[in-house]
Amino acid sequence: MLFMSSRCCSSIRPRLITMAFIIAMLAAEAVQAYTVYVSSEKDNTITVIDGESLKVLQKVAVGERPRGIALSKDGKILYVCTSDADHIEVLDLETLKVTHVLPSGPDPELLVLGPEGKYLYAANEDDNMVTVVDVEKRQKVIEIQVGVEPEGMGISPDGKWLVNTSETTNMAHFINLETLKVEDNVLVDQRPRVAQFSNDGKQVWVSSEIGGTVSVIDSATRKIIKKIGFEIPGIHKESIQPVGIQLSRDGTKAFIALGPAARVAVVDTAKLEVEKYLLVGQRVWNLAFSPDEKRIFTTNGVSNDVSVIDVERLKVKKSIQVGRLPWGVVVRP
Amino acid sequence: MIDSMKKRGFVVSLVCGCTLALTLQAGESPRQPNPDWPCEQVLVAEVPAAVVWAGPSIKGMEQAWEQDREVESLVRHITSPDYDVDAADGEIAAFSSKQQAAEKDQRLTLLFAGVIQSLNERRRKELDGIIRYAQGQSARANRLSEELDEMVRLQDDPSQAARERLALMQQEMEIKQRMFDERESFIQHLCTRPRVIEERLGILARTIAYYLD
């Protein structure tokens, strides 16, 4: 009996350990589970991708020409700029249904949500305004006059400053969100597209699509610290068009989408120099980190796919086909 | 009404860039946008191989692919505008399987050289066509603007002849304005055409690259 018992337990113990290990792994995977949402301006859809399996789960129909997208703070809602419908659609991420629309002004392209989660800021390219929308009251609060063809928008981590770029005047406008006034204008290179604050709020990175540079601006002095240029063997300068920018949480790396060059530049933020170029899909436009920052997802407007970059190895892991003309991308933890 | 039309005509002429006609030059300065280019996308004269191809270099193969009858024939076939690119995988696989191991990568690279050259050529024609179309629109905007100037002058002329001329011009202007707007909206469609070729190039490049060792 004792012998039997001993045999019994010695054979079960390794199995128990294995099971405990599997359960722990599953728990770890469950913690890291996340979902990727991609807007496709030609198909009028949001593609839903499982972040772990990298499989497309669903394509959800939304209004005409969806471009900029943003997640609510609780991750339950996706705000979608439906540019040709001239409004922002509110997509419930549990039901995947559009519950209502928000006013945005004409042709909204890009939007950001304030850190408090209450106000949305949308750039209206056609009438040179930034529209501020109260998402709870579902109404427009104010319109702020900015430069010609407003485009990119970055909000400071403390929610006090909004930086908006204007394509035609080639400026980054610093808007004080308490007074809602433009307090400073920084001249950058031609056709600025995206503005992104560093996580400590000390820098603003602005990409210039035609200029082919990214200006790193000191948030306090409003001076340009450095303009980062890009050179890729075999690719003409005209094809190198910086657009999307993502900065890692620890502030050590920046990833910059270079449009028709089909490359993502990896920048060492201490040296402000490019350390590597990664070949992704054609006309790479916007980027988003996974919650653990182990992956970056890029939207590629010509090849109609999303490239998945392994951030640790700095290699492109996979391409996922999505709707036509993928534009915006966000990741929901 | 005349004022608003005039203003619009003026705006359109500005947008179209009523400047000296320029044709697309391969060597033009990359950071000086062509003022006649009407599309939202920045003008890129040619798609470089490095954008879609990480395989062996195609340098020196610019003419060689045309001298290889089999490659030339396959290039013409798979780059024709009505070719269904979904069928490309089967045809490229068949081409690849016929090659001797030592030559396979070289001939696949030759195939890619032909594909990118042919599609870039077609794309360039599309770009030139779009620019010519935009220049035509720009010239039309100028003519409309001049006619609107004349209509403004006629408004201040009390004579019977002036009133009759103004009435006729207003009638014609409505038609011209409508035609102008229709042509203007067509530009957006034209601007999507280079992208379609780029998409096709990407698919073919990736399919060929798949069969490289």
C-alpha cells in the first residue's frame, strides 16, 4: 500500500507541476491578451485582429472613409473619424455596433482624446479648425482657429497642451488647453503630419511628409533640438515620407513610419539617430504598440496589410491582410 | 452669385496652381513638389525596387529581361492591366519549377526586373496623364476667372447690350461651372490609379520573392 501510494504520487507530481505551469502560462497569456483595431478608408470598415494569434476576427462596417481612430480611457469605445460622413462615430467594442455619432466639423481626419477622457480634439482640414467635443454631453464645445489644413495632433501627458500641425503653413501650433488659445508656433519642414509628445512630456516629435524629416521640439522652450533625416540605400529621397510616430514608454526608442519607402525607422532617442530601418508593407502610415510594447503594428496603405514588428528582435514577424487602404491603428489591452 | 463664383474660380485656380506647365522629370528635385500635381498623395516619380524587393540586386538587368524570350513573355502577360494577379502564384511557381537550381534565383530576379520596369513605365504614363489633366483644369479655371471678371464689369454697365450679354454669359457660366465641377471631382478618381499599379507591383514582387532560395 505504501509502495502503491508512493508510486501513485511520484507519477502524479510531475503532471501536477506541468499542469500548474500550463495554468500559469495561460494566466500570463490572458493578462497579455489584447485586440488590434484598424480603420480602412476605402472599404469603410474597422478590422478587428486578435493580438496574440494575429488572426482577423471580424470586419465591422462604419461610415464613409474612416481614418483617425482613438480608444476611450476605459477601452470600451472606439471613436472613428469618418471623414466623408463629416462626423465621429462611436463604436461600442462589446457589441461592435455604432451607438451614436458626435459632431466633428467637416472632414475630420485625425483625433486625440484628452487624458481625462472627456474631450476629443478633431482636426478639420477643410475649415482650418480644431473642434473640441465633449464626449459625455455629445456636443461640440468650441472650435479653435489654427493654421491652414490642420492635420496631426498630440496632447501632452498632463493634458495642458495640444500641439496641432498645419500642412500648408508648415507649423506646429502649441494650444493652451486652459485658455484654448494658440500660444506658440514652431516652423517645421514641409507638410507636417503627426505630432507626438514623449511620455515625460519634455519633447514633441513632428513628422514632415514632404520635408522628409522629423523635428524634435523641446516642449518648454519651443525650440527644435534636432531634425532627424533619413537615408535608405536604393530609395530616392522623394519616397521617404515620415508620417506616424510612436515613442516607447521608457523613452529609449522611437519608431517612425516612412510612407512610400515601406520602411519603419528605429531611432535611438538618446542620440536622436536612426539605428535601423525595417522593411514593412507598401506606404506605411500609422503605428501602434502592443500593451507590453513587445510588438508594433503598422498600417500599410498600398499593400492593404498590417505588418507586425517584433520590438525586441527588431524584425518584421508577420503581415496580416486587412480592409483596403488601412489608415489608423489602435490597440486595446 | 458672381462674386461667390469668382471667388471659387480664384480658389480653384490657386489650388490647381496656374503656373508654368511642367512635365514630370525623373531627376526633379525630390523636395520641390510639382505645382501641377493635383493629388493628396505626394508625387513619387518612380517606385524603387527596394520598396518591394529584398532579393538580389536588379542592377544591370534593365535590358536583359527583354532579351530572354520566356521572361519577356511572362512579364508582358502578368503585368497587363486586365491580368488577374490572383493567378500569378501558379504561373510564377510553374516558371520557377522549370529552372535549374543554379539559375533559378537569377531568372526569378530577371523576372522581377521586367515586372518593376514595365509597371513603373505604365505608372509614369498615368502620372503624366494626371498632370496633363490637372493642367487642363487649371487653364479652364483661368478662362472662367476671366469671364467672371467680364461679368463683374458688365454688371456696372447699364446699356441694353451689356444686360443681354450678361444674361447670356450667366446662362453659359452655369453649364461651364457644372462641367468644371464634374471634371474636378474626377481628379480624385484619377489619383487612385497609380496606387492600383503599386499594389499590383507589390503582389507580384512578393510572389516572385517567395520562390527565391
